Amino acid sequence: MYHKLEDFINDWAIESGSTLKVFNNLTDESLTKKVDENVRTAGRIAWHITTAIGEMARRTGLNFKTVEADSDVPATAKEIVDAYKEASSNLLDAIKSNWNDDTLLVEDDMYGEMWKRGMTLGVIISHQIHHRAQLTIVMRLNGLKVPGVFGPSKEEWTNYGMPAQE
């Protein structure tokens, strides 16, 4: 739970940057490639991460330009990256313009429960991390290069003069 907007803003800069790092390794072909009937496609996961920003924020009364949760997955990775950048930036702008530290204690109905806005911001970040991790697995199964987020990926160990870790 966040008690200071500045803490969320700093964390969001890191986490949205990490998400873009992953999204930038998607290919147009990978967006629709199914690795298993019970696993979302890379495009569906990336789009869910993108659309969830506005969907969750709206429940707190924030309104800003974003994509709708039920909209179709774009055909290109660039469209997803661009939509994510816009939603991410607009979220920050809306928070900075409309909220202060005291606002983080206001409670909103979030999926049938009452959450303080500071908790909602934490969930927005955790939700993104959760699905970003799923996406990296789907990317690996699709043969895409997976960038390191919380440390180097398998391919990046050589940059540190070390063999790839298992």
C-alpha cells in the first residue's frame, strides 16, 4: 500500500520501463501464436496489461485517455507499445493532477471490496508484474529473446562475462 504519491510515481517509472523493455521484444507474429490451448497468446497478455491500467484506475474515479478492456488485440506489437505508453503516461498525469497523499486513504469499490487508493496503486503494479512474468514465459516458448527485468536473462549473462544460468 502506498502512503506517498511520490513512492508510487518512482515505482511506476521503474515498472512501466520494465514492461516496455519486455513489450519491445514482441514481434507481430508472436502476438497470435498459441503455445497451448490453456495459455493466453503473447498479444492477449500484453493487451491485458495495457487495458488493465485504465480499467482499474476508472474504478477510483480517474478518467483519462486509454484503451477499453474489451477492445480487440492490435495486429502489431508497435500498436501495443504505443497504447501502453499512452495509458501509462496518462495514468501518471491523472494521478498527479487529481490526487495528493491524503487521497491514497480514500476507499473505492474495487471488484466488490473496499480498497484504499494506496492499495489500488499497489495492486496495479503487482498485477502488471504478475502478467509480465507470464508474458516472458510465453515469449520464451515462442522463441523470442527475453530481456532481463529483475536481473539478467539467460541470454544476458554473457554480458557479465559469465555462462548462462540454468
